[in-house]
Amino acid sequence: MPRAIVTNELAETLRNIRLQNKIQSKLLAKHINKSPAFISKLESGNIQTIDTKELYSILQFISGENDSTELAERIYNSLKIKCTSKEIDEQLWFVNYDTVECLIPIPETLVDYINELLTRLNITRSYLHSRINANEALSQEENDDESIEYNHWYHKKNAEDNAQSIKIKLSEKKINDILDKKIDISPYVFIFCILFYTLKIEKHGNRADISDDENRELYKETTELLNSHKFLSISEKNNIIMEKETQEEVQELLSSFDNTNREIISDIISGFRFASDHNIKTTNKYLEMFSDNMHWDIGFMLRLISLNFKIMEKTSFNNKKALLNEIEKLISEYANLSDQCNIEEY
């Protein structure tokens, strides 16, 4: 498993998110089967590298986020308090999470565009697959270097500008599933590569070696096309949002998934505000418990609140109260069950 370099920014981000969510370091240590001293060293920047799987587990635990894109948004917002966009882009641990780990909904229009381009250019998927996995932008030394992990960004050796590279390994089945719309979510980098090499074949044919200027132009065109179809990494989304002047421009930029998500969250917050205006003391008490439950198991809580309570519109107040009492009894009963009875998928 690849390892992430623990930069000062990463150490500070971990500490900030943990403190913001009032997660005790000893609970985090128990979660990853490490000592509290390890957490202290990690947050102080005294540990050089960390297994990426362990890092993502830590980030999910201290943030209470199971959704990878929402977690990436939260990390990005934590970073941009002290870092510029360029400085964030230099944090390889975040670049990997943002472009390799996060699963982004794939717009159907984007898949249609790529399929139409492949058909028009008479490019077979097998040929596209071979070009992607050839990693033509890498040197022969990098391609032969077995120590370089696939699908993981790294700093190029002896590069004066601290340039980043990635060695891609993408199965032909994965490409087919994406282009046949059997998969509707994907890491940013996979879709980027599929489109990038399709455009490269269109413009340069079988020529693998192209100049740096030609490569930069292809990179720019690929990014702009992905942006136009609203397939955005967190960094790219925030970079573009920074350039927009009005809320209408931001909404136009975001995908339907993003805008729907914003509308739902805004509606939920409005409901909380209404309850707070009515009785802020009781609402605070309930919301604090709700927040604790979300940090305990956000997947379980989202499934719970998605149950259709609205069908009880004609139920009396006394019956609703009785239902709540029954639910509290059930929680107590299940709390006493052994770990073997815990449900892991909802």
C-alpha cells in the first residue's frame, strides 16, 4: 500500500479537524490500534510517512464523513485557511485523495462525448487501453521502476520544479464499464486519462512522444472539457469557484449533484433554525446528540433519517411519543448485544 508523506500541513489538518469535532486523541488511537503517543507524534509532524489506507481511515473517523467527496471538501476547506491553491496542489497526500480516492458521479453527457469521439476516430477500446497503460509521459526508467506504485501521484526524481507524475494502471474492463455506463462514479484521474488519450490519438495519431508544449496543450484541453461537462475534482472546483463573482455563476458551474446537495443542506439548516427560534435550549440539546451520533456512525444515521416517517402524517401526538419510547427501548436492547451481532452494512 502506498505511503503518504506527513507534511506540516497534513499534521496540522489532522489536528484541526480532530479538535473541531471534539474527538479525543485516545479514541482515535484506539480506532487505528495505535498508542496515544503515536497520534501526538503524527499531529506534531514527527512521523515522516503514513500508510494511505490508515490516513484515510483517520480522516473519516475524525471528520465523521463516509462520503469521499464531502470529506475532500472538508479537508480542502481546512487547508485553504492557511494555504494558497498552488500550495494545496503541492500536497501530494491531498492530490492523491482528491483525484484517486474520491469517487465522482460521471455525467452521461461526458460519456456520450467520449464514445462519439472514439466512434468518429475509429479508435477501439483495446487500443485506447493499451495507450493509457503505456504511460507515455513517463521515462523508460520510471516505467521500469517497480518501486513506483500504480495510481498514486509521486514527485519526479531530480525535477527542479517539484513536478508530479502518476503511473496509471487501468483495466480494459474498467474502461468498458465506464463507457457502457455500467459504472456511474469514478476517480477523477481515470476519466481524465480516458479523455486525454482519446484527444492525444485524435491530434497526434500513433505518436507517443510529444513535446512538452503539446502535452501542456492537451492537458489544458482535457481539463477544460471535463470542466464543461461539470466533472470536477475538489481542487479544480474550488479554483474555478474563486474566479466566479456571483452565486448564479457558481450554480451554473456546479453539477446537478452539487446543486441538489446544496439545496437539501440549506433546507435542513432552515429547519434547524426554525426549531432553534422556537426553543433554542431544547434544540441545542437534541442537535448536540445528533452531532455525536453522526460522528459515531454517519452511514447508520443517514440510513436512519432516510426512513419514511412522513407516512405517519395522520398519526396522533401520543402515538408518535409511544413510537419514540419503543425506539429508545430497542436502542438499549441492541446496545447490550455482542459485537458479533453488529450490522456492518445498512
